[in-house]
Amino acid sequence: MTKSSFTNIQSEYLAVIDHAKCVRCKRCIQNCGWGTYSFGGDKIIADHSKCVACGRCYTYCPEGAISILKNPTVMRENGNWQDYHIKNIWRQSETGGIAISGMGTPLKYKKYFDHILLDACQVTNPPIDPLREPMELKTFLGKKPSKLELDFNEDGQPILKNPMPPQIELATPFIFAPMSYGSISLNAQKAMALAARALGIVMNIGEGGLHDELVPFGKNIIVQVASGRFGVNRDYLNSGVAVEIKIGQGAKPGIGGHLPGEKIGADISRTRMIPAGTDAISPAPHHDIYSIEDLRQLIYAIKEAINYEKPVSVKVAAVHNIAAIVSGIVRAGADIVYIDGFTGGTGAAPIIIRDNVGIPIEIALAQVDQRLREEGIRNEASLVAAGSIRSSADAVKAIALGADAVAIGTAALVVMGCHICGKCHTGNCSWGITTQRPELTRRLDPEEYGEKLYNLITAWSHEMKDILGAMGVNSIESLRGSKERLRGIELTDSELKVLGIKHAGM
Amino acid sequence: MITIDAKDMHYKELNKIIRENIASGIKNFFLENVNGQYYIGDGIKGDDITITVNGVPGNDLGVFMDGPSIIVNNNVQDNVGNTMNAGKITIKGDAGDVVGYGMRGGRIYIRGNAGYRIGIHMKGYNTQIPVIIIGGKVGSFFGEYMAGGVMVLLGLNNSEELAGEYFGVGMHGGTIYLKKKIDFSKYSKEVEFLEANDEDMIFLKKYLIEYANDFNLQAEDLINGPFYKIVPSSARPYAHLYTSSAL
């Protein structure tokens, strides 16, 4: 049989070693999870075809002897037939497989956050200096009463007539987005747990069950129930501050997940409560949810199991009819609705879904917030926005568009060294994040990266206070859904209309 | 022991009374006039707790349950034993759709028939082997995505068709036993059809005896073979479905 013509698809990157600088310490060989480097007797040799530009080698090369270059060998340029179209056709013609990748879509869709500008005070009302004056970022997630009825006690102090529905208290309106043990390493989860505890916020452990070592972090954990029901039992439901029903994910709305059997080792098997070595399959639907009424049934099944003591969240992907869907979810009894935009991250998704299905979070949020207000049920649930929040500015804009808080997933992984190489699904992550290989996971120190996560959220919170101060408001609550403080730039009339904002200058 | 008259009672109230009584040490419950109340036995724990239900309980009977036993002297509705971890549910009549979804342990014995989507994503773990035995027949999607545990389909009610379409689709763990041969050609490609061996029969025997006792049947009639067995052809049915994308 002749050798297949496409097995040597041109390498994406070149791992170039400056042999004059290289001291042959072999740290690159050790650090690369992809097996790019080997020792050729007297010098390091690089197999370019294995390099994914994850940046681990040059970060840890003590001599600065490694450069990762984009392969200058050109594919014939064509604005229509792009490199990845052609390469994927070759790969798929070799394997017959669905092309999958990790992380959110890398395609250049319009990013609406980049076309929204924030307001500030000049003369007519004064800005506030957050360094000198109190600035409130504290956020409560959960159903709020439509009105407060008060009684007064003997001392004349007001007390609530009806008990407040259960809430999650966040010191700052950020949460760490759901990422399961299995899709990421336990050390990566621990880093987020440590940071969440120090920050007074929460992390979501995703659908892969709760590892024993995370149990002590219960006050900073949201547990998830997805269609595979991994690790879900009565104790699990009661182990966090809230329970989330995962319906969909921004990167892959409408499809399920397969954690391949080779990643199900003893520890993951125990946490997911499934046998080692079998595929962990999350079916596309929950087979007990085929309608809003069925969703209500599961929401209340969970509420009964947790004695109505904690809020129940429902996570959905932003899709075309999201406003009506979220209205249904709220009416079904969800206390929190988590909306994941189409640029959200993933451990693995078919690219055909990731790159083509769903809608931007900005538009989804604006529409959902407006719809819930029109229907008079905005207070019935909190909204969490996700889907590539890249900076505190994105977070502030999301809140002004209607979110109560934002979730960050990819940004948290970037803190841990992620270069967004998009190879999470291979399990070779050199940074020890999306891998279960012990020699790789042990390099991710939860304490060290927990502190860095703490730093990032602290920095973003300071920035958020600065923005609020400039706008002359002293609490994040005052900005929520305040689209009047946003203006669009380089947007069409339809885009402005759907976002519910005016053009700059108006 | 406590008897609760559930007539005209909302599920929230009924379940609250059950939870409070469990907390105060009551082990035996008799629920009378049950008429469609949801979530009976939701998330309750304790191997020595027994709930006897007279009337027809509503959806999600025994959801998230972890140890107790529920006996229903009638039919049940949908989602029985949803994501159940341990315990036993005995149903003297028929069951609705979605029995034992994501069930990880315990037993569900149904004397009559059951509906669609039975045992979807049932899973075993360690010493936990969930077992569902159905006396009659079932609808379509039986054992879809089944990942572990055991289901037994007896076909006692002289039903023509033992099961509907899409039998064992995506099954990647666990075992289904049948007391009657089926036309295997129309079922999922992901499973294999074998005759049960001695080892299987030793395993099945204790469950079938218990089942026979629960429903006043002759155990010998149930145990006498032959039994047929359906197992997945791979623990990784989708191992070759994917290729790494260039972008």
C-alpha cells in the first residue's frame, strides 16, 4: 500500500533552537507535553509537527534559546479557502472523524464588547474616587422578592415579614466558570477553590463530580448536575452553596460530551462514580427533561433534596430564541440563570458546532434582560454571563447589559499558563491544566496559581471600582441593566436595537 | 410507624412531613390516598426506612434516594428512581417513562410493564450494582447510553413485543437479561446478543427469588432458563469518532 499523501500535513509552527545559546539542560524535553523535543546525542532536536505553540518550553528555557515561529512555508493564499479548511479536509479524509478542538472559537466573529463604550461623569455630576469613598461590589445571586414587607421588632428595628429566598453571596461579581475534574486537572480545580475562598466568591466544579479534596471548600463551590449525572447523589447536592443544572454550553449548544475512557483513571472514576476505562458520556439532552415543565420537575426535585435551602441555577447556551427560553427557565423556578455565549470555552467540541452554532453573549444578555423586565420577572432570578470575558471592561459591560455577575473560565486558565493552543482534548497540556498525566499535573501548584487568580480578580475588581467611580455610581447594583450608560460604535441600527443601546454621540 | 393521609395534600407538605419524621427517628411510613404527589422519598437516606404507598404516586418517586425502601401497591408515573443511589422501589403495577435514569445503585422491581426510556445512562460503580427487573414489556429506547448495572426483562404478561425500537443504543456498560428471545436484527449495532451462562444465572438467581417473593410468584418459574444476555460490544463506542482539528 502506498503511503498516504496527507500524513505530512505542513507543521503549523517551527520550534527553533539556537544551539549557540542552548546548554543542553533538556528542560524543554521535560516540559513539553507533546513530545516535540528529543536529545540527538549532542543537541536538542525538535519535531515541528508536534508543536502546538503552547509556550511552555520557551517560558522555562533558562537560556532563552527557543523561538516558536509560525511556519513560513505558505499554503497558497486564498481568502475563501483558508488553511484550516484545507487541512481539516485532509485530516478528515484520512480518518473519517469529526474534527474536534478545545477552547472557544478562534474565528474572527464581531466582538460586541469591543464596539460598546462606557459613560463617565463630567461636570454635571461628580465622579467618585473609589480610593477614598466606599464602593460596593458585593453581589447576591438568587431570587429576590418583588417587594419587601417589613415588621418592626420591640426595639423598632425593621425585620422582614417573609424570609429572603436563599442567596449566594459574592464579595465581587465574578465566579469561576464550570470546568469538570476530567476536563481539567484536580490541581487546576484546587487553585480556583483556594482563590474563591480567599476572594469570597465561588467556583463551579462542572459536571464531573466533587473530589474528596474539594469537599472542605463547600462554601465556595457550586455543584453541577448534567445529563450524565456523574457523581450526583444526595450528599453531593448538599455539599455546595448552590446546585446548577447544566443544559448547554456556549461552545457546543445542543450536543453532549464524551470524556474518553483513556482519561478515566482511578481518581476520576471515583469522583465521577463510574468504572475506570469506560467513556464518560453526557447525552445531549437530560432524558428527564424534554420541556420547560420537565425542567421545572428537576429543579424542584433538587430543591426538595436540598430542603429549599440553596438556590438552583440553570446553565444554558445562548441560542437564537434565548429570551423566551430564559423566561421559561425563570418561570420553571430557577433562582439563577447562567447564559454562556457562543465564544465560550470547552475542553473538547466538534469545531463545526463550536464555530457555527449559538449567538454572542452581549446580544443574548441584552435580549434576556429586556424580556424579563417586560414580563415583570427580572427579580425572580439572577443572571450570570459567560462566554469569553477577557477583561474587567467586558465584565462591566456585561453587567450594564443586564448580568448580575460574570463567570470566567478561559481567563482563569490563562492565569495558570494557558496560551489558548486549543488542544485541551488531547490530554497533553504542558501546563498541567487540561491533562491527567501525573508528570504534567504536578507542575501546576495550586497555592501559587491560587494566589495569581486572587491577584487577577482583585485587580479586575479595582478596575471595576474605577469605572463605577468614573460613572459616578457607588455600587455595582446601580449599573446593572443600565444600558443608558453604554454607547455603541461601528454598529448598525439593527445591532444597536438588539443591544438596546444608543450610538455614540446620541 | 406513622400513617399519613395524603388526600388533597401538596407534595411540598407531604415530603416535609416525611423528612421531619425521618429526622425524629420514624422508620415506617404508610402513605394513604396518594394521588399524583411528586418527589415522594426525594433525597432521603437510611437503609432501615420503609415507605408504603397506597394510591398512585406522582413523578420522580425516589429521586436521589439513598438507602430506603418504597413499596407501591399500584401503578407509578414517570421518572421513578431518577439518579437513585441506593435502596429499593417495589411497584405492584405498571411504571411510566424514564425509570432509573442515571441510577447508580439499589433495585427497582416492577411487576407490570414500563414505558419509554427505561434505564437510560444507568451506571455501576465499585460495589454498587443498580438492578431493574420488569415483569412485562417496555417501550423504545430501553437501556440507551447504559453505562453499568443490570436490567432484566421478563415478559411475563405474554406480551408479543418485549421492547420497542432503539434497544440499547449507545450502550457502553452493564448487562441486559431477557427471558425471551427477541429479533436481534432490529436492535442497536453497539450491543451483542449472547446466551446467559452459569455465572450469569448465579448472579440473577438471588434477585429473581427476591422479585418472586415480593410479588407472590413462583421463583422456579422465573429462574428456569434459558435467559439471553445483551452486553455492549465496547466500553468505548465512540473512540474512533473524532479527529483533531487544525484550528
